[in-house]
Amino acid sequence: MSKDKPVTANNNAKEAVTVTEAKEGQAESGEQKLNGRSVFAVETTAGGIMVRTAFMTDDQRLLAMPAMFPNLNYALQQIDELRQLVSQHFANAAQVGAKVIAAQAQANQQAAGAPDTAAAKPAAK
């Protein structure tokens, strides 16, 4: 996950998740505990709306990893939040598309209404 992509997190989420991250090449005693919560990275792309899960640590580090839901209630709250985020992204994409179509139609109208300058010039002798 890159940090330049917007990440949407439910700021009201009270549930924090602790995961244990084993660093490669280290024994179990070298494990690192991470505290934080699962978040959704939602992006609008040319192919559609892309959703990735990530883990936002308490110190604001963003790690690519599966979502962790400690209980059913929290999981369902996060799924509802994801539904809202995806709907917002589709609504924003529709607005942008409508603006592009309107701008293209206006450009086509202006081009059709403008006199042809090549036909208006007298022929050179």
C-alpha cells in the first residue's frame, strides 16, 4: 500500500485489533506486536472502484494485510461503512462522467456553430 493513496477509516471505530507480525528470518521471540485497526483503501480507477484492506497502526503506519474483525458486530459495522464508501465513489464517478459528457457536448456545439475559416478565405491569385 502506498501512503499517497487516500485511505478511508471509520474514525468512530472503537474496536482496536492487535496482530502479531513475525519478521522474516526471525524466531518467534522476535515477533512484533501491532495495535490498530483494519481500514479500507477505496480508489476510483478507470476499471471501476477498487477496494483493498489494510491495517492502520496506532502510530498511523499503513500496512497491507487482510482485515481483522475481532467480533461479529464490528465486522458488520465495517461492512456497512464499506458499502457507504463504495456508493460515494460511484456517485462521485457519475458526477465526473456527467461533467465530461457536458463539456464534450458543449465543445461539439461550439465547433459545429463556428464558421469554417478555410471556406471564408478568398482564393489567392
